[in-house]
Amino acid sequence: MSVPNKFTLLFYRRMLHTMMKAFPGDYNMFHSCRIECRKKILENKNETDPIKIQDHIFFGEEIRDMLENNLMQGKLQQNGNYRFKARPEHAMGEHVKPIPTDN
């Protein structure tokens, strides 16, 4: 059994933290995402080339960034509408500017 690369373990820890923030209260989605992430890491567990390991971690960081900044989960309300709760990290690029009102 090979010893996991320390950078891979650090990435996996960051990914778990991001998944907990992205899917609060949704155990099924968190569990599915965690299993898929672990599966992808284990597919490359015997990789020894540092460049390839770095490429895999970079790709994983791109996915982690997408989960953290671009994913917003909604909850179905009793009236049939969905309610979304935006977090500060969802504001992409420039800060959101208020719409001017005609007074």
C-alpha cells in the first residue's frame, strides 16, 4: 500500500471543508460528492510523477473553487418556490452594485 502524497491529503481536507459549506443539511449530496472525490483520488494513488500529481491537484482545486463560488443550493418551500441563500463568496468579479433608483 502506497503512502498518500501530503499535498493530496491537504487537498482532500480542503475539499471536505468546501463540501460541508456547499451542502449544509443535505447529507445525501455531501456523501455522494465525498465518495466521488475519494474515488478520483484513489484512481491515481499509485502516481509517482510529481508533475502529474500537481496537475491532478490543480484540477481538483478548480472543482473545489467551482463548488465554493458558483454553486448555490435552494430549498423547496411549502408554496412550491425555491429559496436560495447567497453567501458573500457568490459575488463574482466586481462587487455587486445597487440598482439606482429614480427619486
